[in-house]
Amino acid sequence: MAVQIEDRRRVTVRLTILQYIITIIFSILAVSFWVLQVVQNAKFEEMAENNHQRTLALRAPRGIVFDRDGKILVENRHSYSISIDRERTKDMNRTIRLLAGVLGIDEAGVRTIVDRHRREPTYRPITIVQDATLAQVAAVTARRLDFELPGVVVEQVPTRRYPETMGAHLFGYVGEVNDAQVAVDSSLKSGDIVGQSGIEKVYNAMLMGEDGARRVVVNSVGREIRTLEEDPPTEGKRLQLTIDYDVQKAIEDGFDAAEFNGAAVVLDPIDGGVLGFTSRPSFDPNAFASGIDRGTWNALTTDEDRPLNNRAIQGRYSPGSTFKMAVGLAGLEEGIITPDFHVHCAGHANFYGRDFKCWKKEGHGSLDLRHAIEQSCDVYFYTVANMVGVDKINKWATALGLGVKSGIDLPNEAVGLVPSTEWKQRVRHEKWYAGETISVGIGQGAVAVTPVSMAVYMATIANGGTRITPHMLKAVDEGNGWKPVPPPESQGKIDITPEKLQAIRDGLWMVVNAGGTGGRARILGHDVAGKTGTAQVISNAGRAASKSDKDLRDNGWFVFFAPRDKPEIAGVVFLEHGIHGPNAASVAHHILATFFAKKDGLPFPPPPKHDDLRLDYKDPYARKAAPVAAGTH
Amino acid sequence: MFERRLYYHIDWGLLAAVLALCGLGVVMIYSTTSDPTRGVSRMYITQLYAIAIGLGAMVFTLTLDYRTFTDKSHLIYVGLCAALLYVLFFGMVQMGARRWIPLRVFNLQPSEFAKLGVALVLAKFFGENRGAPMWTDLAIGGVLTLVPLALIAKEPDLGTAVTLIPVFLAIAYLAGMRMRILGVLALCFVLAAPIAWKFALKDYQKSRISTFIDPSQDAKGAGYQQIQARITVGSGGLKGKGFKQGTQGQLRFLPVAHNDFIFSVLAEEQGFAGVLVALGLYLFVILRALEAARLAKDRLGSYLVLGVLASFTFQVVYNITMSAGLAPVKGLTLPLMSYGGSSMIATLAGFGLVLNVRMRRFTN
């Protein structure tokens, strides 16, 4: 019995001890929860919020670009991009392996892309495939993303679309912003798509728009449950260009038919608005819109014809005979000659003990300025150049827009060169020899011009001396209708005596409409004025001696404006290795015909066929059996 | 057998608290499993069925005199060990462990009932002795505990296996085991821990413990659950986010929210206030059961009550600590609240025994 009582007492004591222990344990638990839930609540609340809320970027579509009539030149389409969200990727290697397999792309390539973005903040997804094919999108979404490919995101993004691959150098292309650009412009952030050339680059700030954002609730595997708030993206501003789709199309068709490389710039000679612009060979800007692949990029950059080079504003070429108007005008305005000044051409002439040939061996006989332009008589302009001197020629050529930048709203314009004594002293540290002036008189020697400056030159002659600034932007829509953008200020106005200028214009009119070399550009009733030019790429002697396979055929120019007395269009067609200036005139004819047909409300001429252009492939200076001179087409 | 007057001695307070906890569990299960994106889940219904069956089991363990059970405890014990052996060879595999016997309606988990079996057999064994247990008694009791423990650990289900240890310790303690021996056992445990770490624990178990010490070392892996548990509880605040409004549980940042982490969900949605209510209910149940142990007519009854209570209390304390991210994550459910049929039935049956002992304190 004693044991039993002792037992009971012990049980009671030990149970009481347990009671206390348990009460203490529960008190500790309660205090712990109080600390977690009340004291540290703010911290954990924030962590819970970060857990289940995500901010997704909503890409703003870039502004749509219209031509002067409201026709769409550049627009957007929807594409799908596939990216990896590192914050939700537990095993990056596995994800890369699986994703590469699912997408059917190279695993090493995916790894390279991921590595390239490794230093960026992890909340920013890494885009693996831009513009994924529907098959790829389907393949990815068919997987149970939650389990097999966590952290792989398929997004719909607006992507640039160039409906017709025309004017590639004009519109330019877009691409992911690079580090240097981010460093310069604080409004840009890594991953943004920005204009990398052309209009896309120059007006990037207007075209870009503002990305929006969407705050969403996601579950533990990243599936969106609902949207908390949405800040819609703001589309970029819509731009209207001075470009005329039909003129642009005519230019492209003309070059397609001519099958030459080269460039063309056509503009309104009064306000400088560019109507059409091309550089050949071209490229497809759509290839850039969704991230250009390495192969295409390499092909573009290593192509010997340099398709990314914008010949219209970056190519510098001898103007040849198209320079003669500048020489003539210098003579007139400096009071050294009059339009009636006659020179006798015997097919060649001697200056400073050297014989200079006219292109016409038998000579032109005696002719005045008008006829000298019409016939493009070299001896006449040798003579005038010699009388005027290189510095006066430089002065007037510059005033007309040559050897200076045009100021066109495109990036990386090159500047041409019109030599002067000062230039030679400064650059070559040599005295100018009077004999050098003779070659300058016919646009050879050191003279080099860009096609766009030739267009300005013709516009200046056409409009009576105003050196307009070529430009493309006509109007901007900031969301409340089109607001016209005034044309940029002209680069200067020169005083030219109208009668003297008229002599030049008459000569140009005769080139096309009388017995000159530009007859192919003639359009009845529209008084086209123009001038061909055939410029050597290399001296005849040098060409004969050359052993390289390089194309050394002459370049062909045609510069023009029309109508002569009330100009509405001015421009230049430049055919690289086009052999003869008149070949360029054939291309210009289609452009002019289209322009005037549109103006007169007549049906457009059909796109020319190659044979319609009646191109002249006879190369008088070709070496026998030289592969390049054979005119292979 | 069941005399009418016994009815008046049922501890209705304890029963009410137990049922309140069951109800709380069902509500929380409903909240976490009725994810609209996954369709309406039937889990809370299943849980209600389990409670109903559990109450049936409770009536059964209540009606017969508890001595009837202890007298048959050796048979029950052998039967349970057989069932555990059966599971080991023929059981159903789920989530990498062989724990279940598939029945037509639900899967039976014999290990949950092993706790009761061990409590019965140990109560009987120590209850027959007088005075403080000898070394030999402790050894025999220890072996009786270790056999089912080893079988369960082999499934593997280390969590449930470990809950048998408190049963043995509690009964031995109440039976008068010298505190010195308890000290020696504690010392052995401390010494054995490194050996166990090296040989006995599996890698995932090791990683759970090491990430407990520093959860951030593996924030996406094993430490994830612990971090998420702490966020879940901490973000609940004083009043909670509201029924079905918890982001952590609802959006499945917290794994097995309806099961191991049901208390975290309660803490998130009902806040510190809800936590206090639940803690209070559990404390009430435990203290009330201890009271039953104290009031018991004989040592057998006291030991039985404490044996049943030991694994219950251990699991409650461990699970709640774990659900706040304050203990390594282990697959231990919260008795009465977590989703799970076998656990519910076994726990309610256990409380039947507790009520049984208290109610029969005046009978002979």
C-alpha cells in the first residue's frame, strides 16, 4: 500500500512538472509567433509580396512611318520572343539543355546568349529567341512550363516590319541597344530596341514610345493568376515623311531593271523634301527587326559590294561632266565669261605643255556656253577652268552644295571634296599647279562628291540659288493629329544673276531635249533639264595597266531637274560602274515619268524591264578579254 | 459495459476542444485546397469522413474499459508489428516511401496506429510493475518501442518513427525512472548524434538539418520550405490576411500546405489572433489530458493517458515550431488539423482512451 501511495504521489508530482514544462513550451511558441507575426511583420510582408508579385514590361510599339500621301512605309507586327527568367530558373544548365532541344537550336548558342547577359540584373529575362516560329512557340507552350521548363517565358512583342524592302538605307534598321548607347543616353536601358541607322536612328527618340508595365500576381511556379495594375505602353509617335511612295518605287524599279549598283536621291528643289532615296546594293531591314543572326550579319559585312554602306550619302565619286555647270557658273558670276563666250574645240587642247583631250576626237568646233553644256565639250570647260582658277571654282561649287555636307537627316553623312589651293597646301603640303585646274574643269582630278550633294547642287541651280537642306520629316503625330514639321533652314542663298543662271539651265535643257547626251530622260511637256556624266574610276593609263579583277568601268551619272522654268523635282541617279552617263538617264526617265504621271493624274508607267532601258554596255576603254569589261548580264 | 452514469463523466470540455481543432483543420484545408485554378478539391470532404470514422473509433475505444485494451495489448502489439511488416513488403509506395496499405476507400497508414499500440503495451508493461523500473524493465520497454520504430524507420518514415520515443520516455518517466537514467539517455543521444549524422541519416535528411541552421545556403532547394514557412507566418500579422486570402498558401509558395504546413496557413490567414486560439486549444487539450492522467484510478490508466499524450504533444510542438520555420522541415503532421485519414482516426481513437481513463476513474 505504501508503494502505491508513493507511486501516486510520484505520478502527481511528475505530472505537475510536465504541466509546467508544457505550459512553458507553449508560452515560448506564442512568443515566437508574436515576434514573427507582429514584431517582424513588415519585413515578412514585403518578402511575401516580392514572392507573388511580378512586374512585366509591356513593350511599346515603335511609331508607324507614313509617306507624304499617308501610305504606310514602316509598321509593326506581333512576334513572339522566348526568354529565360533567371529568378525562376533553378537549374540553368538543365533549362538551357531542355530549351535548346525543344526549340531545335544549338545548345552552345543558347549558352553564349545567356553568358552575354550574365551581368545584367537577374529580374530581367534573357531573350533566347526573338521572332520565334509558331512551331517553336507551340513546342515550348506544349511543355508543362511549370515543371519541365520553369522560368521560360513566351512573350508577344511588337516587331518592326518593312512591308517592301525598299529604301533600306533610308529607313535604316532597329536592333538591341548596345552598351555605348546606354552609356550616352540615360533614357535607354539594356534590352531596348532602338534605331541603329537611317530614319529609325535619327528619329529614334520620337519613334520609340514608352514601355508600359503590368503588375501581376503569380503563383509559386510563376503562372500568372491575375493582374493587379496595368500601365499600358505608349506607342511611339507616328511620323510622316516627305518620301513619295510612288517615286521611291520608281527608283527601286529603275535600279532593279538597270542591274547596276549605285544610288539615287530625288527631292523637291524648293523645300528640300526628299521624295525618294536609294542605295544599291541593298539589304532587308526586316532581318534586323528581330535580331539579326550571325550568318546574315557576316554575309552583309563581308560582302565586297558593302550593302550596308549608304552610297547616297557616304559614297564619294568623281562627278565627271556633271561638274561642268559649277565651272560655267563660276566663270559667269566672276565676270570672266558671258554666255556668249565662244571656244573652238579641235578635239584636244594644250595647257601648260600638256595635251588634254576632248571626249569627241574630231572636235566640236566653235561653241558657246549653252552648246558646250549640251555637247559636254571638254575643251570648252578646260579653257574656262583655266581662266577662272581653282579657288573660284571651289567657291562656286561650294555655294552650289558640292564638297560640303548637305545636312540631310540621316546619320554618318560623308563630305565630298572640291579642291582649292588652300586645301592642297593644308592636306598635301604642296603648291597647287595651274595644270591641275584643267582636270577639275571636267570634274576629274581630286573632285569627289556624294550623290546627295549632287541632288542639292541640281536643286540649287533649279531654284535660283537657294541651297536647300534635304530632309525627310514632314509631320509628326503626337497623338492629336498631324503637326507639320517646318523644313529645315536652307544652307544659304547665293546671289546669281538670273540671266546667267538661265544660260546654264538652257544648256541643261538642251542636253535632254536637243542634241545632247541626256535624250533618254526626255519627257514631253515637262522640260526636263539634266546632265550626264561619265566619270573615270581610274585613269585610262592606269586601267590599261591594271591586272586586278576589280570592276574598273566608268561610273555613270545623270543629274536633273524639271520642269526647267518652274522646277518641281530635282535629283541624281548614280550608276556605279554604269559605263555611261546616258545609262543613268534611262533610269532617271522612269523616275521622272512616274513623278509627272502622278502629278498629271495619268496612269503610272509600268516598271521598266531591263531591255526597255536600252543600256549601253560598250566600254570604249575596256581591255581586250578583260572579264569585267565584257558586260556580263 | 457502458453504464449510463459513465456518460456523465465524459470530459466534454476536452472533447469539445478536440472537435474545435478538427473543425479548424477542415476550414484551413478547405481554404488551401480550393484553388480556383485547380478546380474544387474534395480534400476537406475526405477529412470530414476521416473525422466521422475517427469519432466512431473514439466511441469504440471509449466504450470498452481501457483495461480490456491493455489486457489485449500484447495481441494488439503483435498485430501492429505484423501490419508494419506487411507494409514493408507489400505496402503501397507513395512519394518514395512504402507506408500505406491500400484499402478500398482510403489508404491505411499502420504507423499512425503503432503509437497507440506502443502506448498500450508500455502502459501495461510498466503498470504491472511496482516501484521505480529497473534497468531490465527499461531495456525491455526500450526493445518493445524499438521494434515498431525500426520497422517504421525502414519504410522510411523517420518522422513518425521518432514519435514513438516520447511514448517510451513519458511512460518510463511517469513510472518513476530515475532522473539520472534520463540524464544518461540524454548523454547517449548527444554522443550518438554525430554517429547518426555520419551513418544513419540519408542525404536529404542531412541537408534538411544543415539548411535549418542556415536556410539561405540553399534558398531554392531544401531551405526553400523553411524560408517560405517563415514568410508565410510572418506576413500574417496580427489579424491575418483573411480566409482564403493568404498569398503564400493560396499561390503554393508553401509546399504541402494542407498537410505538414496547415498551421502556417492558419497563421497567415488568421494571423497571430488565430495562432493564439489554436495554441490555446492545443494547450487546453494537453493539460486536460494530463489532468485525466492525474485523476486516473490506477497507474495503468495514468501511463496509458500519458503514452497517448506523449506522441501527440511531441508532434504538436514539433509541427508548430516547424511551421514557423523554426525547426528543420520533417514530414510530421499536426494531429487533429493536418489532412490525413489514418492520423485523424488514430488520434481520435487515442483521445477515446484518454476520455475512457478519466470517465472510469470511479469504477472498479
